Amino acid sequence: MAHTPGPWHVGPFDRDNQIFSDNGRMRLESGGTTLYPIATVNDGWDNTEDEANALLIAAAPELLAALKDCVAEFNGIMPTELVERFGATRIAARAAVEKAEGK
């Protein structure tokens, strides 16, 4: 299973806070080309919160890539004296990556 490649962005002038991939999810149709969103954050109780949620979702590919890099660094260079200090962080980061990847 693989997610749509990033980067993602919140569509401009869109009150539904739709998230699109810069690589596009397009389909040629009889009326022209349609760009399909990856996700939509519906307008709810608080528009500011809705926009913040859309921005967080749009940042997901970059966040996942950065977290994977951190996990690799933790696994590759963590000296014994830092395991006690950052061991829980390493475990939480690895669990978040696994959750994002459906494991």
C-alpha cells in the first residue's frame, strides 16, 4: 500500500479545504480534465480549526518523510547513553510511521 506522492497542498479559494497532490490525480473526461482531491476537510464548527486540519493533512507526506529520516538516524547512530533518554521517543516515532503505512 502506498499513499499519493507529495507534496500536497490545500486548494486555493476553496471553502471545503480540499487537499490536492502537486503530482495531480487527474482524469481526462468528456468535459475536460478533472483534478481530484486526496481529501476534503468539511466545514464544521470552527473555520480556523478546519483550515488548520487541512494544512496538517497537506503536510503529511513531508512529515512522514522527516519522521522516517529521524527513525533511521535513531536506529543508526543512537549510542547506549542516549537510549534511556530518547528510547521512548524512538519507539513513538517508529509506531507513528507504522501507523501511517498501515502496519
